[in-house]
Amino acid sequence: MPVEAKVDIGARSATPPLTERQEARRRRILHASAQLASRGGFDAVQMREVAESSQVALGTLYRYFPSKVHLLVATMQDQLEHMHGTLRKKPPAGETASERVAETLMRAFRALQREPHLADAMVRALTFADRSVSPEVDQVSRQTTAIILDAMGLTDPTPAQLSAVRVIEHTWHSALITWLSGRASIAQVKIDIETVCRLIDLTEPEQKP
């Protein structure tokens, strides 16, 4: 758990913690966002409908999430957090770190594949995100990094290993975009993920004699 704790602290240190009531309200909003996106993708997520579905005032919704893009990027972070919990209950079984990361990312990919409208909405929001959404985008990146580092079995990665993780994240995100746009098959995505994960083998610290 050290990786996850480190990531969460960094992601939330800029804002005060929510009260129990506020957190429950935020969870209802994220649930409503995911439900609407699952049914009709990016265009189906209308802020007024999200407010109605989550039983909060429209003004309250905008205080939590200033725009639909902010909301959907936060929804992606929430979905990744749930995936991380699921992956912790059933860790990848590969013998090497690269095999475990490839298995983990393909499991995450297949989870998104089961909800293509939701996946498309979240990825479009990430693509549209400008500087105002940087905190939410950073949380998505931190959560993805935590998932990969957990699969690698690392709590204190070297700079070279973190660099490899960033390249793997970029490739995974790109593969998701190309699959959603119909330009790549699942088989091609798997090959790309397995190929980029071999970078991990190149960053293994040398064993001292």
C-alpha cells in the first residue's frame, strides 16, 4: 500500500479534505456521470442531468466540477481507483515485472472495453482538457502510475523506472484512443502493450557482485 498512499497524498494535498457528507455527494455525482456516459458517451453527459440524477443543485455541481470535462476526467480517476482495488484483490501472475504490468494494463483495458461509451467519454475529456483541468489530469496520471508500480512490485522506483512508466502510460493511452477510433484491434493493442512493457526489463538495477 505505500505506493497508493504516496500517490493519494500528492493528489489531494492542494485542497482541504471533504467532510463525510461532501464526499457522499461527490460520489453520487461521479456515479451519475458514469451512468450517463455509459448510456450515450460524451454528449450524453449534460450537467443539468447529472445534477438531477445525483440529487444536487446545479450550482453545487459546478462548485465540485467547473465543467463537463473536469467531471469526466474525475470520473476516469474514480474508475481507475476502482480498477486498482480489483487488481489488488487478484494481482497479476506473471513471473517478471514486465509480464505483470502487461497483464495488468490489458485487464484494465478489457474493463474499459466492456463500457465503450464510458471509455470514449472519459478519453475525449482527457483529450479536450486544458490547463484548468491539470489537477484532475494529474490525478489520473498518478493513479495509473500507482497501478503500474504495484504490478512491478515497487515502492521506491529509480528515475529510469519512472521514465519507463511514463512511456508505458503514454502508449496505453494512445492504444486506447486508436482502439476507440476503430484504428486498432484488441490483438494489436495487446502486442503494443507487451512490447512497451519490455522497457521495464531495461531499467532493472544491476545486481551488485
